[in-house]
Amino acid sequence: MEQDVRFGNYRRPQRESFQQFENKNLNLNENHGNVDVHLVNVLERLEKTMETNAQVLQNAVVVIDNLSKKISKMTSAEEDDNYVNSKRKDKVTVEVKCTFLKISDIDTIAQQFEAEIFVQAKWEEPELQSVLRDPKLKNVEDLSELVSWDPRLMIMNVNGTMTLNRKTHEVQLLEAGYQHPVVRQLWRFKGFFHESLELEHFPVDIQDLTISISTERSSREIELIEDLHALSSISTKAFMDAQEWTLYRHIETYRDHTTVEYCSSTIHPILHIQCRVARKTGYFIWNIVFTMVGLDFSLSGTELLIVCLTFSAFTIDSSSSDRLAVNITLFLTAIAFKLVVKQSLPTISYLTYLDVYVVAALVFSGMQVTQNACMNAASHFIKKADVEFYDRLSMAALAFILIAFHVVFVVYIQRKASRRRRMMEEKDRLYELKKEFLEKCGILPPKYDSSTILPTDLDSILK
């Protein structure tokens, strides 16, 4: 019998083949005639049975296809119904607490950082009030199954995919400070996050590391605020870039809004949660700059050595072309040094402090070359004694310009860097006051804004 591979059924062999088979068997020994006839009957019944089974299988395939289509339609309809039913009539206030569990790989060139984050979002759920009144619902083991509303939080500045992404829910029926049961959404994730670094003060810069939390719901449905009962925090012991950066202890939050086009055309709230790090200047001190006595940081370093070496050319006679050759060589060396320094920074459209110094050093080297060329040209028209006098005078003027530039530049940077670092230390102190206030009062002041409240306000409250 021939097999049909497509449907698994068997084709009916021609009746003549069975007849020939029967006739051939009848011509055999008469003692075996009855056995052959019985075998033919069995084969015919088996053929009919296989044809019936093949037809049943074909009908089953059609039924399964129809059922799968109906199930998919029912599932999509249920998801749409859940989305509609998940909306609430009132505007929900969601308190967000963020913990930086681990920060590593702060990449200045790529302008991103890697972090492992824990986010706790909590809100009141009046529908769960029925659990307290209904004794049957109290026996439900997982109360989170009764929660139908979700804030639909998302991270705005994630760069790529989050490798660790787990969400769980828990319900607290009675919690101090709330009128209704409280739902907590616990979210832990890890990934790379984009951060536009402000490198104007490089290499004495302080950078913000921000997690921007938004929602797919509009600002009419939801409001994101800082958790008033628990402070956001950061684990300083798990900081992996401690060799290059200094991590501050405080966490700041501020609110914003945006329009996410792929969700809807409405306005969506954003809560920015940020910590701060200060770049350690040790690498740049020993590899690019040197420390000056009495100052924490100075830009008179390797580039200054190159500039100072230009004064060695004054030992060569002003009428000789060797002086000009030495200064041009040092000028090209300074340009090569600038290209090496540029590899530590991304492509930015403004100058950093280090760029300003390097450009100033190049300008000064150009002034040296110009002075050498002028003295060489003047030696052909005026007396040698006069050339040497003007040469010494111009050399003293260049030295005065160099010293005055460094004094002004170092004082300016020192004041700017120190003021910003003092500001960060004051924010750390304010953060500690907030901790004390929460331990004493259990809740932050109403309408609290971490960007506007003054440390003296918390001091007076604690007193």
C-alpha cells in the first residue's frame, strides 16, 4: 500500500491487485487456501480502518485551528478589557523610592554609566478596602492578585536593554499614615544609562548620575513624587569606580514632564533621581599636570614644561636659525600632546579647563616662535647689542605673561572647584538632616521639594 505523506492516510490499492493476489493463492496447495482468503479479508478491514482514522485526523486538525483562532481573539479581548478596567477615576499619587545598589563603569567618552537599581513605588488602593470587611477575601494568600491597577513605570534614559529586570508586588492592608491599603511595586533592574556629562570643569568636574522614571499614563491619571516616608539612598561600599571618582552620599529628586510619542500624545510625568560623583584629579596631576605648593590643583604641568623649554632657546644666539627650529619643534610637540589629551574626552563643542590651558600654551609657544623670528630678522638691520637688549626685554615680558596667566587661571579654577565641592558637602549635610527628620517625625514636610528647602528649615524643625 502506498502512503500519502501529507495527511498520513493510505491510498486504496486497485481491486485488481487483490484479485490477482487471491487467484494466485488459490492456485497454491489446497491445504492453504482457507488461510490465504482469511489474510485477504484482514488486509481489507485494516485498509478501511486506516482510511477512517486519516479522515478523523484531518477533521481534528481543522477543529484545532479554529479553536486556536478563537482563543487568540479571546486573549486579546481580555487584555483590552483589563487595560480599560485598570484605569481609575481619581488621580493616583505614586511615591517612588530609588536605591543605587551598585554603580560601575562611568564612561566619560560614551557619556553613560552602568548601575544596578532598586525602585519601590507605592500607592493607595481603595478597592482593597473590601478585603478588611469580607472574611472570605482575608484567606487569599496572595493579595497582589486582587490589584487591578498598575502605574506602568518605565526608565527614560536606559541605554540598550536591562539585563536584570524583575517586578513583584506586595500589599499592606494597614499602614500608618495612609487611609487605604497600600500597594508596593518592587522593581529591580540593571543596565547602562545615558547621562549628558557637563565637562566644562574637566578635570575638576562633578557629574550627576540620573535615573529618569516616567510612566505610560498621562499626568491626568498619575503623579510621581518622592517617597515621603523613606529616603532614596545609595550604597557607597559597592561603588566600583572609587579609584577615579568620589561618591557623595546624598540623593536628590526633581520632577519634570514629557510627551512620549509612542505611548500617546498626552503629557507624562517624570521623576529624576540623581546621585553625584566628583572626579579625582590624581591621575591628571601625575600624568598631565603637577601639584603646586599650597594649591590642590594646578594646570602648570607637562604642557608647562614644554612651554618652559622654549626659554632654553634664548641660550642660542638670536641671529641663528637654530633657535627658531627648537621652538617650532616644541610647538609641534605641544600639538601632539593636545591630541593625546583629547582622547580622554568625548566630542564636545566647548572647551574644558584643560583645553583652555592647552590652547593658551599653544598660543604662548606661537608667541615664542614669533619673537624668535622677529629677533632673527632684526639682526640684519640693527646692531647686535640692540638686538640682544630687545631680546632680553621681550623674554622678560613673555615670562611675566606666562606667570600672570598661571596665577589668574589657577586662582579662578581653585575658587570654582572649591565652591562646587563645598556645595556638594552642604547637600550631604542636608541629606543627613532629612534622615534625622524622618526618624523623628516619620514623614517629610508637606509639599516638600528637595531643590528649594533650606538646611536651616530642617535645623529649626529638628530643634
